Amino acid sequence: MLTQLRRRVVITGMGIASPLGCGVSHVWKKLLAGESGITRLPQTDEFKKIPCKIAGVVPVHELNIDKCLTPAEARTMSKDSIHAIAVTEQALKDANWWPHLQTEESRFRTGVNIANVGTGMVFMISQNYDYVRAGDIRKIKPHFIPMCLPNLGAGNVSIHFKLQGPNLCIASACAAASHAIGVSTNTISRGDADVMVTGGVELMLHPLILAGLTRAKALCTKFNEEPLKASRPFDSRRAGYVPSEGTAVLILEELEHARSREAKIYAEILGYGMSGDGFHATSPPVDGNGAQRAMKAAMKDAGVQPEDVTHINAHATSTPLGDRAENFAIKQVFKEHAQNLLVYSAKGALGHTQGAAGAVESVITAMSISEGLVPPNLNLEVKESEFDLNYPTGQPSQWAVEKGKRRIALSNSFGFGGANGVVCIAEFVP
């Protein structure tokens, strides 16, 4: 049977809201400068008894939400949807792609796939259940149920920008945004869309969520007085992850469509891999076999060999088990070539943006590819003997490749439930 040739997919626009600020160039400069966005949580009554006192908080004033939405529009949406729209505005502006101002076909051929794990619904449910308990359901907003749905981030982006192509949401925990990028790439490759607005949003700094994650022993509680030191991927003193807010959106575009309008191109999405651990709800197997299979699947899909890859944007959340399993998995997949990889985790600077992490880190990976630089790992002071790969610290690292080759990276995401997603991103070569 003849198979259809895959259409090439490139990144033509990006937007981000992170603990280091909003806007890709702004965040990128801070990452290169080795800055951290982790801070102490406000010690209001609801947070006082939570053992984790630190987090990564988005400086919401930098989002310019009032320029995207009227107060009346914002009242009908959750924070997730509001942030998704504001960051999508950044990405569309960066790509200079406004299908609602063009043809009907442009709207039909532009889709949305924004991951959202759904932790934002906790804000809405806890508030509105108080009204039920008080016996006054008139205070419940008519939009309460839609505001709770994880897919309304994607839905409201679609509605706001009049994008009428494929519209979906993936909720596979901390791998969700990588899965969204992978599925969006495949959507374009197979011809179901020409452009996809994709990424992830996660705003989970609610005391109930933090209390639950603390009970699961996932969060860092040992650096409450030193928030800038708390998130330390691969370091011997890592003691759990730092919870963070974050949103990132990428504009993926079919290559010829991008060329036809002379769009700038940051990088190319070569492939996507996924797997399931089938092991434990919150912990990976010690050998990271699910991570191994996802990385291999991404390279197979991309049509590249392990020695072609020279950078890993690691999932590495700063947990004892997770970092060790990923380090081992990288060594198993890349063998001797593992020593040639630049391995970096953005979570030292940003904390863990969970459902948005794959998008946040794909934006950073695309910038590394475009600029030929890898930011330094933060707080990596003492490595255990098994962590003997090239984890750059101190200064940004030049990402050089042999003449005739291009920069190729894997961006790893591994989530609760054993969900693994890996995106293979490369320097664009015509």
C-alpha cells in the first residue's frame, strides 16, 4: 500500500507566561542569565499550614489581560482560559498569523490543542460549593460548569480568535503539553490542518492542591527559607519539586504554508514519541524504561539516530527518584554518545509547571536551537557519581554541531499515571 508523504511542520510563533515573567525574549534572557523565578508564597490563613511555603508565580500584570479581554468576557472564564488567551495573543502576534482577519478557509484550517490537566477547576469547585453549603445557589455563576472543564482553555481560544479547525484538549498530567504538541504535529502532517495553536496551561497554586501534593511527598519543603535554592534538578540535595504556574503556546505550521507567507521559522518538529510505564501512579520505574521507549519512539518517528541528537531538555523535576530514572534512561538510550549530550532542566529556574511543562520547555528548546545556546542548570552544586553526563552550569553553553549537521534535541515530559511524551525538535534546514 502506498503511504502519503508526511508534511513538514515548523514553529513560527511562540508565547509564554512563567514565574520569570511573560514574553519569550524576556524569559529567555533571564534563563541565560541564570535567574530563578521561585519565591515564597503569601502566608495568608489558607496557606499557613501547608508545609511547602514556596512556588513559582506568574507576574500577572505582565500579561496585559485587559488588552485581550473585556471585564465582561473575563467574568465568564476561568483563570486558565484567560491566561491561555493572553499567551495565544503573544504567539499569534509573534507568528503574524491572524486567520480571523483573512479567509474563511484560513479559519477552517487553523486548529487549537491546548493541554490542561484541570487543576484549575479546584478553584471554581471549592468556591461554589461554599455557596451550596450556605444554601444560596443564586451566587453560583451560570458559567460555573463550563469554567470547570479542562478543554475550555482550548475552547475559549478557539472562540476568541475564531479558529474553526480541530479543537481538543489533552490532560495526561505532566506529559500533557508534550502530547498536545505531538498530536498537533500529526494533525498538520496528515493534512487535517495547516496551522495548530498548541501548548499547555497550568494554574494550580490552590491550598487544597498543594496540601494533596505535600501528602503525596512530591513537593520540596526543605528550602522554604531559601526559595531560589529549592529547585535543584540532578543535585544531590534535591528534595522534591517546586510547584509553579505557567502557560506556553506554540504556533505550528505546515512548511509550505509558512513559506508562502514568508513567516520566520524558529525550528522544525521532526517527531513525537509516547509510552506508558504501567508501573505506579506517581513514581517511575528505577530504570526509566517508559522514558527510554518514549525517547526511542520520538527518534524513530523523526527518522534520526541517537548520535544525531546533541541536546536533551530533560523533564528532571528535582525529585530523588525521577531525576535518577531519567538520567539512567538517557544513558541506556544513547550509550557512549550520552557523554556528548548537553542535558538541561529548566525547572531549576522555573519550578515545575506540570501540565504546561512540555510546552514551556519546548519553547525553551526551540530558542536553544534558534540561538545555538543552552542555559545553565541552576543549583546543581554536588552531583552523585551516577550523574556523570554533561549538565552545564554557571554560564550558557554554546551548542555547536559538526559541519553539515543540524541541531537536534529531545524535549522530555513524564507524568503521573506513567504517561510519557517526547518531542524531537530540530534546526530548520530548507
